[in-house]
Amino acid sequence: MNTRLLQARYNSFNDFCRERFGHRVYKVNVDAGFTCPNRDGTVSVGGCIYCNNDSFRPDACRHAIPIEEQIKNGIEYIRRRYKADRFIIYFQPFTNTYAPVDELERLYKTALMDDRVIGLAIGTRPDCIDDEKLCLLEELSKRYFILIEYGVQSIYDKTLRFINRGHNYQCFKDALKKTKGRGIYIGSHIILGFPTETMDEMLYMADELSRQPIDFLKIHQLQIVRDTALSVMYERHPFHVFSCDEYIGLVCDFFERLSPDIYIQRLFATAPDNVLIAPHWDKSRHQLLIDINIEFDRRDAYQGRLYKKQAPVY
């Protein structure tokens, strides 16, 4: 099965890198020691009910290790494994704009010191950005690839309240409006499978996000992981989580409605077995990609097939 050929059915981040830079680019994850206003009491405490950062953070990405060492170790590992020579530093855990702008400038410029680093990806919340921070990123974008990734998780305020997100959907749209037009690439994260939403509501998110000024999108299935409020809720009152086949079908349906101008950075999550409670699919990342591509091929489907362009809503 030629999975690389089938990937032409949706726009991947690797496709973007080849178009933009002429070659593949690899991300190096770093933990710069940020926290979150949804944890420290500024907005709330406890964080989002599903959040356990250890479920997606590599072992080498730990704040106890100086950021310079994290970057060096990450680059060397990826270089040896993939013969890579161009990298994007990904500020991943928690909220990576949640600090004074002078501290952010120091961290971001430290990450850009290696000549092999072509840019930054910065994961954050839409309520943790302002004009001063965006001006810093705008200035960096004149020389580097700069991507800010806003976690919204859902377009529905009922869901955002359920997960203790600490902001509403309008806050996300306001952040997009502030960011648009500055030379900064914009990404977004959503989760499919919250028990507060119907399948139709999940699919409608493809229509709604297609009207927003988004360049990249990460989607994944809801996972129940240990040491979270959601895991306690699930163990007391279990609710439906997607089977692998259900999720693959939903992803294909979703992509067919999604704007063909948006690039896909992530299609699913794979929390480590030692923290994952549900769902258990028992498939590798590589096999899941193959299975998704097979379903696209079986349907003769492709991203944007059912997309109906409408006036942007910012």
C-alpha cells in the first residue's frame, strides 16, 4: 500500500513543508517550564478535565533539563534517526505565551540560535495572547517560520464549560482576529468525542473552522487518561468513546467538509499505555495512518470534497 500516494487526499504538514521549504522539516519538542492560567488560579484551578501533559510529552522534554540542552539532544536524536537537517522548535506543554514578553523573547531567541532551526511552533491558549506578544512574534516572523497554535478543543461553549476550559469560543475568534495579517501562521487544536456533543455537532466544526483564518489544524479523539478529573468521571459513570473504526469514519467525514486550504498536523492521539484508560485500539501510529488512508481510498474521498465556501466569519 503506497500510503504516501494516498496522503494526497488530504493536506498534511509534510506537504506544506515540502511546498514552503523544499524538504521535510522535523519538530523538536521542548518544555520551557510554563504553567497555565487554568491551573494557577488566575482563571481556575485543576486545568481542563482531560489534561495530563505526560500523556503526550516525550521523556526528553522535561523542564528540569535546560532548554538549550533539550534542543541539542532533540536535534541530535532526530538527525541520527531521520538524517534530518532542518528543525522547528515546538514549545509544547501547557501555555507557552504565559509569561512577560521579555521572558518570552529570551526563550524564543534562545531556541532560534542554532542555524539548523528555521522556526518555532508555540502552543498556547487564546486567552493568553495580546498585542505586545503578537508584535514580538510578528518581528520574528520576518526571519523565521512562526506558528502559533491555539487550543480551542470545541466551538461549543457548553463543551468548554464541561471541560473547565476557562474561556469561550468567542475568545478564540478574537485571538484569531488579533493574529491574522501579521505574517504569523495560525494553528488550532480540537478534540472529537466529548459526551456533550452529537456527531452532527462534531462534523459542523469542520464547516465553522473552515470560515476562520486557520492555516493548520490538529484533531484527535477524546482519550481518557489517568490522574485527570475526566478519568474519575468516566470510572464513576462511563460514557461512549470512539472505537477505532468509528473514529476513522468520522475523520473522513470531517475532512470532506473541511476547507482544502487548511493543512493537517495531527489526525489522532496515542497516549502511552501506562496512562491510557480508554479507548484502547491496540494499533501503532503507522498502522492508524494506513487505516485512515485506506478508508479515504475506499470511499474515493478527499479533503474539501463537500466543502461549501462561505464568507469568512472572524
